[in-house]
Amino acid sequence: MSVRTLEARSLVKDFRLRSGLKTTILHAVKDVSFTLEPGKTVALVGESGSGKSTIARMLMKLETPTSGEILLDGTRSGDAGRALERYRSDVQMVFQDPFASLNPFHTIIHHLERPLRIHNRGLSAGEVRGKALELLERVRLSPAESFAERRPHELSGGQRQRVAIARALAPGARFIVADEPVSMLDVSIRLGVLNLLAELQREEQLGVLYITHDLATARHFSDEILVMYRGDIVERGPADEVIRNPQHEYTKTLLAAAPEPENFGRLRDEVRAELAR
């Protein structure tokens, strides 16, 4: 039996920026490779502008790589029509902004019923609604009936993000790309959403790409960490190993900025000494 994986292989993405008669090439992603496996979380960590979201958009086929390829279960999938629909039934995304990613004119149940109908064409209307309500319960929006007919503005940020997670699960996704899924939420509710993602990952055997700028949460919610800087993966390894024994100066800088008391002073001094050389 073949291993079920989502693989990014040597991804490169360049953008052409035009200013008057001058054209500049922005190298957003440079030869990036990694593999997502069922039941495991890979954290892609870096500051804004490092290329993390560009990788997410390529994985979701919202951007076309300049070169490289994306393989699902070892096979390169199509980029249009039914092939793209099949790919997106397996690979779904949770966006950063839980309000912008939901249509304010539609009810919560509509956001879940639509992907269920698209990817499960044989279901009756009653079966679709039943599955949608089950998804709401699955993401801890209970009782589901009390949330079903509300609209996004009637929910809190954390509740909206739970709806977004339920919508990602609706097609039967095996891989979730979570692009800064808690960065726009109140600090007090971030842990609950991350714990929900971790629970779903274990119980549904999901492969998760967790995109974040926060090494502290990456350490606790991922199996492997990839550190990205200016389009390159500058460090990778098991989460604990990267945190306890960082090799690249950029990783050390991120760690020095993270709220980890036992690491803060030592790493801050190491980075300052290195930069002073």
C-alpha cells in the first residue's frame, strides 16, 4: 500500500514587478521541498514576507509555481476541471482572517452544505444538512442547530474560525493548510482553536501544514519545523531539536523573540554576540 502524502518538490515562485519601464523579479520562494503525512503537523515558521503564504497558495493551486511540482500520493494532479476538484476534496485551507473567508450574506449552514453538495453529489438534502450539523458539533459549536442559521457577524472570531475549520473538513480533506489560523484571534481563545486543530489531526489522521511566525506554538503543536527566511528554508528538523539546538542565526533570532523564559536571555546574548562580529 502506497503512503498517502502531499509533497512539495523544489517549488520556486517568482513575481514580476513593474514600475514604469523597469521590471524587477521578486524571488518569493526558492527551491522549497517538504512532505506532509497523515497524522503529522509540519510548522512553516517565518516573518511576514518570507514566502510562507505564497507556498500555501501554491499548495491550494491559487498560484502556479514558476518551477517545481506538487504531488498528491506520489502523483502530479491536474490544475483544472474535475482533476482540480478531486485535489481540493483532499487538500483544504484554513485562512488567516475568519471573517473575510466567510460570505457575510450567507448562513453558517450554507458554508458547510455547499462543499458537501459539491464533493458528495449523491447525498439528499436531508443527508447534507445532517452532515453539516455533525461538522458543527465536531468543531465544538454546540448545539449545532443554534449556530446553523446565524450569519458570520453574529459569531465571535473564534467561533468563525471553527466554522472555517468545519468547512475545510466538509469535502473529506486529508490535508489541511492552516495559514496563521489564530493570529487574528484574541489571545484568550487562540489555545482553544489550536487544541481543536491538534485533536482533529490526531483523530482524523490529517496531515497539517501549520503556517506561523510563532516558534513557541510551533514547538507545541508540530512534529517538524521548517524555518523560512527570504524565500529559503534555512533550517528544518524535529520540533524539539530545532527549538533546543537551533543552528541558523535567523532561527536563534526568532527564538529570542519568543515568550520562552528559559531560552530568552541566553539566545538574546548569543545573537547579539554573533551580529557584533
